[in-house]
Amino acid sequence: MKLGWVIRLLTASRRYKKSSIQKRDPRKSEPLSGAFALDIEHLKSIFDRSSDIVYREFNIGRMQKGVLIFLEGLVNLKMIDEDILKPLLEYGKSMPQPSNLRLKDMEKLLQDQIISVAQVNRGESFQEIVDYVLSGDTALLIEGASKAFFFSTKEWEKRSVEEPATEAVIRGPREGFTENLRTNTSLIRRRLKTPQLKMEGLTVGRLSKTEIVITYLDGIVDEAIVTEVRERIGRIDIDAILESGYIEEWIEDNPYSVFPQVQNTERPDKVVGHLLEGKVGIIIDNTPFALIVPVTFFDMMQASEDYYQRYFVSTAIRWLRYMFVVTALLLPSLYIALLTFHQEMLPTNLLLSVAASRETVPFPAIVEAMLMEVSFEGLREAGVRLPRPVGQAVSIVGALVIGQAAVQAGLVSAPMVIVVSITGIASFTMPSFSQSIAIRLLRFPMMVAAGTLGIYGVLMGTLIILIHMTRLRSFGVPYMSPAAPLQFSDLKDVLIRMPWWGMVERPEQTGKKNPQRMKNRFRPDPPSRGE
Amino acid sequence: MRKKGIVLLIIVMTQILTGCWSRVEVNDLSIVTATALDKIEGGKIRLTLQIAVPRMLGQVGSGGGGGGGRGSGGEKKSTVTVSENGETVLDAFRRLQEKLPRKLFFSHSRIIIIGEQLARDGVSPVLDFFSRYREARLHSYILFTKGEASDILNIPPKWEKISSEEIREEEKSHIGVSIYLVDFLDMLLTDGVEPIAALVEPKSTEVKKKSDSESGQSPPESEKSVVIAGAAVFRKDKLIGWMNGKEARGALWLRNELKQAVITVTIPEEMGNGKVSAKLLKGESKFKPILKNNKLIMKVEIRAQDDLYENSSKLDLNKPDAIKYVQKKLEEDIEKRIQIVLDKTQKQFKSDVFGFGTAVYRTYPKAWKKKFKDRWDQEFPELEVKIAAHVRVVRTGLTNKSITLEDKEFIK
Amino acid sequence: MLDNGKINSRQAGFLMFSFLMGSAILMIPSTVTSLAKQDGWLSVLIATVFGLGIVLIYTTLGLRFPKQSIIQYSEMILGKWIGKIVGLLYIWFPFHLGTLVIRNSSDYVASTALPDTPMIVISGLFLAVIAYGIRGGIETLGRVNEIILPFREPIVLLIVVLLLKDMKLGKLAPLLGDGVLPVLKGSFPVTSFPLGETVLFTMLLPNISNIRKLKKAYMFAIVLGGIFLTLSVISTLLVLGPSITSRLNFPVQSIIKVIDIADFVTNVDSFGMLLWISSNFVKIAVCYYCTAVGIAQWFRLSDYRQMVTPVGILMLIFSMTVYENNIEQSTFAATIWPFYAMPFEVLIPLFMLLVSIIRKLDGRGRGK
């Protein structure tokens, strides 16, 4: 595709030699020498110019020197004080004669008698020390030992579990993921109390060493998808992962598509819901947005709340969303097409009043629509970026004042303002932001098509989008399934939201392995009156 | 390869962006709301168009809501009437376009009015344009007028913003003959039926006061409005005569197109002396041609359901017998009405606007082809038609006995 | 195999149904009423029965060689040289049909919606879009059709319902007023256009996943297509009457124009165009696909995708030059096409079927 070609052209010029990136600090891979002062010196040179590294030196007993190394801010200081330092010092005092601890005793003693920390690890290279310290563990080096001990003392500032900001619900759990990986995994664990729930850990990013957890339900998920996810994440070679968006772009099936092929969510209940359908969740440290694969277009149209509200309501709301997706994509272009090509289709009275309102407008309809749509997008973007109180003021000024003034000045026709506003509202009905922004983006080429070829152009544009969407796949699952390829039984969760007692089977594409969700179709009945 | 396709697409799109072939902005359109056609001396066609002026039509917030067309001065008319002569409709159309700054746009013209002269000379030549031209609607009403058609378009509207809207609303109510262009063409093309269409005339909305008629003053033009006054009767595509309102309604009965009607019958002295008016609920006519011994008889059956809404006689409508009597009276009245129009068409116009011929074809296709098809013109005036009306009174309104009369006054 | 995509029988049937709706539904009412007047709808029904026969012939033939397309097994049945020639014919046929339909579509779009737009833009854009779809293989076509179809056909039915108040039953009488002959005459062009054209669907056989249900799916598509075609003829007749229907170029478009909902939704014929162009999309796409795949098979290429662009450009050029005006086209479609298409649709498949039965050739046993 054209886009790919351009991207390759742009990236070619700054393609670095692989070695220059991968060059490692040779000092780090060396093993500990065992010479205490030398090792400390070495470590300090690795961590030079790092003010947050703390070296706490002390003596065990009288002569033997030890040092605790940790990163301030990533550790629980109280724990170091009470569970590591204090026992060590006290042990030293209680030692009968001024003798040094020998290495083999040391291991046993430290682990079994002295240190009261849950997790203790050992290591022999500087590399390990660096890794452990940087991830919030405390390293202990003792004179005379060529081994380092690591105590899990991780604790850092983190946000508490809050209501997800991007996916609000009226009914449903108010918990959202946080930036902390373990909090997030616990939120999922709490919902699925089964050993079948697997949480595979991976580390990605040469510098960031970001922890990633692939989670799925063993026995339900299609093994092939898990393998594929594992492989694709394993292929990632990047310096740092700051957000799940990085991962998303690395593991997509078609990198040249506006449509998101990976779903992101802040809601643990949504992840669990998808796990139960045989999908795979990817949780990434330092971001509250987890990823779900594979995903279809229709998955993105479903909010988690659909499954909590009554099914009649949910079905109706789904249809409303489908209507509004079409509106968001096509309304401005259809308006342009009708107004500049097919005026005969407007009712006479409507045409006359539209014509009357357009008398003073200096722009052609297509330009007018473009202007309005672009300024709407600008307003929306400004509303997101600006601090909340200011954002509100901007949207009020933008929407009310400017809109009103533009209409009164005759720069923009009132019907156009209505069309743009409806389109804007329609685009916000989609539960998935990445989806809605894709649709909003596609609106512009559609408008151009409508402005040049009328309804025929709109049709051609729609066909291109449809063809593109049917060609897309997300981890092998056709993007438009279950509509195309048609799977009648799965329409139960697309055309309608089947009541829970009717959703006997998991979706065909991902839940083939273990299709039965419940034993049998059971429908609640009132107690029979005869007995 | 896929890249090439996309590149091609982009090239095509940029090509498209630079040109804008069929694109017309709304404010570059002259929206035609009605069309009138006349024949002038020398056989040329005069095309008159009524064009809406959006500026003058209810723009939100412009105050006044576009009451401009009320005809009193003309300083603020909601429509403009323009006309031009030409050899053909398209020719006149082009000449007219030359005079106008905006592109003429036909799609919203849903009225075609044709003047008498053109109609008498044959309408086929002009109607072809309306079936061929993309913007024209086959479902526009076709109307005829005595005199010049362009005059009709100049009559200012009273209720709507545009006078053609008024005419259309009137046609839609189906009180008079209402024929679409497509129906007209169908009648023209189908064997065994001749076209009929509505006749419009400017008429005063108020009944003339005595003083006016004595002084010989006719009401000023602005007081008049366009009224469907009857029907135009054709043989092939040539106008051959007019029906007045009453006759036209008789024709509607026969053509099974009557939607609204009020029938008033006089109750004679011995039965209560007065008038009874009934409103039609449902009327239906059926042609039953009977071919016997080479002689064709057309049986016309009419079934109607009525509501009685007015009774000034001393008839006690609470009695089933009285209802039966009224029904019989109504039947007689309908038959009489129909007979009048039948006589006129058979004897005077000699044009089968009711489609008797089609009915014969549908029942006796072979006989029609052999015997009647080619000489239906001669057969039709001689055709024996038997009318049988069946009326059923369904309800008598909100009262049974007349509320204005005392019990003893009723005729038992 | 050239295209690894698989569709199931249902998708193939849906494709065939859309294929039948494309181009034909707009022209057939005019064609049959000019021959059979108010009995035109009977002609379509009879043609449907003929169509079933044709389907039976080519599916029976095709199912004897389920892993191959007609271009491949023609060589087996008729020998190398005659087989190659027959193969060439079956490349030409979809190509020619495709150009006719694309020309027809652009003519229609130009004359109803975009009068001032150059034809090359209309056809070129359409072909480019279709080429994009074809690159996705038959799988993409099947799926796109599967999405469009459930929207399009209910709208078609809705149009019929909205027109009910404008219909006059009398316009269908008398039944068989002129005897049976005109009806049979009318059914002839319908049989070859569009019902017989479905012979192209033998090309899809190697891509069908559940081939056992195929015959049923194809038959069902023909019957359903026949019903919809009949419906279109009946509604045009009831609304416009036989005399006007036979005189219009696109009668269906005219009846859509008649729709009037509360004076608000009127003149919606441009939306009608959407319905029709979307089914034309399938028809042209199938022709285009068959041509591209056919050429690739004929030359034993490994990938048909390299043929997509050249075939598209050729189709565009051909469609621009094939007729002077739309009258030439409708004359061709009504008079020459039925005779021209018959060998492709009936005679050659029938002959090949007979030869393969006599020579006891059967591709079912072997295959990869």
C-alpha cells in the first residue's frame, strides 16, 4: 500500500546499525569479584550520577562489612529498617565471637533465620544487581561473598483504584485499571477464581524492561491465538514501552489500517468478559489500558454495560449505536451530496428553506462542511487537552458563541450547523474511542467523495471502506465476523443482546474449543402454581 | 500491485477534485415550482415557469416569515414568473436559461399547466420532453386551462407561499379530477381509453355579492384563486371539450377515482319535504362488459357507502324504512348524475375517457382484437350502458331523529 | 490453486443472487413488457424454470471436477487444443459481459445522477473499487456481498410496499390475452440475461468449502432471483402499466421516483441507484474475477493478482468504446445477446457434460 511505502521511505534514512543500539555496557555482565571494596567501586561506577541510589554500609558483628543498595522511592524504607537492617545488626551483636560469616552459612542464615522478607533471591553478576535494584529490590552485598542477595522490598507511589475515566457506566463495577501491573492482575484474579486463569509474564523494552502479562483462560482460549500473541510480542524490539499503544501497533495484523484491530479498555470486567469468550488479554505495566485480542468490529460496538442492563434496553441501544455509526460516517457527506448534486431528493419546502438559509453563505457546501467539521474536531481536541475548567469554557464559547455568530453573520448556514452537531454527537455514541476516531477520520474523505461525485461518490467510498473492513483480520479472526462471514448463531450478540439465559454458546470464532457456556438453555419461570 | 491500485485511485481522486462536473450549489439554482405551456402565433411554444425566490421565503429569524407573496404590491414576491418562446420545449428552455443568472432546476416542478390552444392542437409533442428529461417528474399533475396557461401562474397565492403548492394541495384532496402526467400518458398509450385531465380556472373564492354583479365589476385579480373547475376531455392527444364541475364528478364516479363527495337529494312533499345530504365514505365502480350475440352491453355497477350528515326533511331517520328510502333516492341521484356525463361523452365528445374499451379488452381480449380495437371510435358512442347504483347508508351522524323537530312532526 | 480464499455454499449462493439482481433488474421489465406486454412477469417465471435447467447442467458438469474450473477441465474433456480454445472462450465471455455491465452502469449513473461527469471517471472509479475488492480474493467478495445483501433486499421489498398505494391491479389483466407465444418469446431474453449468465459461477467451484450444498444453494439463488425479478416486473407493470413500461429505458428507476411518503420522501431515485449499483458491483466483480483468474489459469500463472490491473484497464477501454450510445446497447442486449450468449450458457456446458459422461471422465476421485 501507498502508506507503507511512504513510511518505509521516511524510516529508511535513519535506520541505525543494529549493533549501535544493542551495545551493552561490558562492565555489567561481569560476575562479582568477591572483593568487597572493588565490587562496591564497580557498582558505583555503573550507577554514577544517580542521586537516588542509596548505599547503606554497615558492619555485621565487628569486622565484616556489608552494604544494602536500593533506589529510594521504589522501596519500602520501613521494611528495610525493620526487616533487613535491624535483624542483621542484631544478629551481628549476638554473634558469639568476632568471626566472619562464611558464605555457605550466610545463605542459610539469612534466608532462614535473620531476614523476615517474603522473597529472597541470589545473584552473582553485576547485571543482576542492576536489574533487581532498578526494579525496586534491595541488594545486599557482604564482604567475603561473591554473591549478592536480593530482598523484595518494592513499594512505590501509585494511584488507587478509581472509576475508569474513559468508560463510564451507569450500572456496573466502578473499578478501573491503574498504572500498577499487579493491581491490575489482582483486579482480574478477583473476578475469576480459577487456576485456569493464566497470567504469563514477559518483559519487553531494552531500557524500560516493561513487564507485560498475557492473560487467558486455559481450556477456553484457542491455543493458537495465545502462541501467536506470545510470538508477536516476543518479536518486539524497542527501547521502551510507555503505553499499551506501542504494543498495539506492533502486534496488529494490518499496520496500514485506520481501524483499531486491538481493543483497549480500562475496565477489568470488560477484560474478564472477553476472556470468557476465549480471547486473550494483554496487561502492560505503567498504563491503565489493557489490550484485548482478537477483536471484531462488532466487539468495539459493545459497551460492557450492555450486559448489565436489561436486554431489551441493550438491544435498542445497540441499534441506536449502529445507526449513529452510519450517521457519523455518512451524514455530512450525504448532506453535501443532496445539497450539491441531488437537490431533487429534498422535499420542496425543505429545499426552499435550505436555499433561503444558504443565500448569504459565501462558501460552496463542501467547503462550508469541511470548515465546520474541522473546527468541530479542533474544539473537541482543545476540550481534551485543556485543563478541565478551561476546557468547558472553550467548548461553550466554541459551540454556542461562535456557532451562533457564524450563522447570524451568514458565514455558515444553520442546517450545516445542525448536521455537524448531530455528526459530532453520533460519533461519541461509540463505546470505543479508537473506533470512533477512525470513523471520524474517514468522514473527511467521504465528504470529498460526496462533493465531487455526489451519492455515487459516497457509495464508492462506502464500498472501499467495506472491502477494506472485510479484508481486515485481527489475529486471524475476520474483522467483520459474525456478519461476514455470516455466523447466524453469533448474531445473538450483535443484532440483539440475547438475555443471559439464552447465551448458551461462546462466539464461534474464538470460543470454538469449549463452546458451552452453561449446561442447557434455562429460562427463569415463575413457580408453578399447581403445587 | 496493491500499491498501484491505490496510486491510481489517488490520481483519479485528485482529478475529480479539480473538476466538479455536475455539482451545483443550491444558491445557484432557480427552483422551478410550476410549468405552463402555451402555443402562440406561428406555432411556437411559450414556456412559462414559476420560480421560487428563496430569499423571500421563510428564513428563520428573518422576521415576517416570508409573507411576502400576498400579492398587494409585488415588492416582495415569493415567486417570479418568467417566460420565453421557442420551437420546442427544450429550445424555449434554453432561451429562458439565457435570461437567468441561475441554473433552472426542474425537479421540484410538480405542476404542468397547458393552455387551450396547445391542447387543441395536440399535446404529445410537448409531453415527450417531460418523460425524457431527467429532472422532470412523471408524477407531476397535468392541468389544462381555458385561455392562456401562463395567466394561472400569475395569480398570487392566498394560503401557501407559492401558488403552485396551493394547486397541488387542491389536486391531492381528490375532489376534482386529479391526473398525473404518467396517468395521462398511460391513457394516451393504452387502447380503449382516452385521456382526461383537470381543468383549472381562476375563480373568486367568495361568491359574488349582488351589488358586485349588478355594478358589473368583476373582483380584482388578486382576489381570485386557482380552482379546479372541471375536466378537459381528449381524443388521442387533442382536446375536444370541457366538462364542468358536476360532469367531471360524474366522470370520477365512472373512473372509480372518487374519494370525496356529498350527495344531496330532495325529499318530495309527501315524504317530508326537505333535503338530505350524505357524505361519501367509500365509492366503487365496476365495468362488466357483456358480449351477447355480437352485441356489446356495458354494465356499470356502483357501490357506495354513505354517512348522512344533514336532514332538513321531516323524515324520521330512526326508522330502517326511512333509511331505505333515502338510499333509494341517493341511488337514483347517482345514476342520474352518471347518465348526464355519459350522455355528454358518448354523444358530444365521442371519447371513451372512462376506459370502457379497456374493460372490454380485459374481459374479451380476442373479440376486442378482432372486432372492436380498430373501430372503437365508432362503437363507443353507440355503446349501450346500464348503470346500477347500490348505496348503503352506514351511519347517520351524531343524531338519529332531527334535533330541530318535535316528535309529532315526523312523518310516520 | 490461484486463490486460496474459501467461501461456503451459502456465500456463493448469495453472490449468485446479487449477480442476478445486478443490471438485469433495471432493464428486464422494459425488455419483457415490450415482448409480452402485461404478461411479462409470466415470462420471467418461465425463464426461471429454464434457468434452473441451465444451473443443473453446469453444476452437474462442475461437480464432476470439483477441484477445477471450467478452463481447466475443458482441456481434460475436449483434449488439449479444443480445450484451450474453449477455455479462451470462457475468458472472453466474462470479460465481455463485465464490460457490458460496466458500460450499462455508467450510462445509468450518468443519465440519472451525474449528467455532466465524464463517463471514464464513473467507470474508472467503479472499476478501481472493484479491483481493490478482487485483490482480496473471492473471500472478500463473498463477505462484502454478505454485508450489503441483508440491507439491500429488505429495502427493495420496502420500496414495493411503499408503492402498493400506487398500484392498480387492473393493469395486469387480461391474463394471457394474446396467447402463450409472446410470453415464451419474452422468456427467451430473460433466460440468457441474466439467468444463464450464472454459468460463470462454475469458475468459483474450486473455492467452495462445503461443495455438497452447492447445487442447492445455486438453485435457491436462481429461484429467489427469479422471484425478485418477477416482483420487479409486476411492480413496474402495476404502477406504470405495460405501455409506459415498455417505453422507458429504466422503468424500475421511474417507479422508485413515484414513491411519496407524506410529501417528504420523494424523488428518491438516486437512492435507488445505490441499490442497483451495489448489486452491479457484485456482477462486475464476478465477471472481472473470472476473467482475471481465467487468464491466470489459461497461462498457468501462479497468481491471478498480477492480472487484475491489466484486465481492469482493458475492461475500461472496452467499455468506453463498445457502443456509440445507449440505444445500440439496448438493441444489442435485446436482440443479439440472447443468441450470442446461448452457446456459452447452455450448448458448450451441455456438450462437455455429455462428452465427460461418455468418456467416463471424473475429477472427483483424484485431486490434491
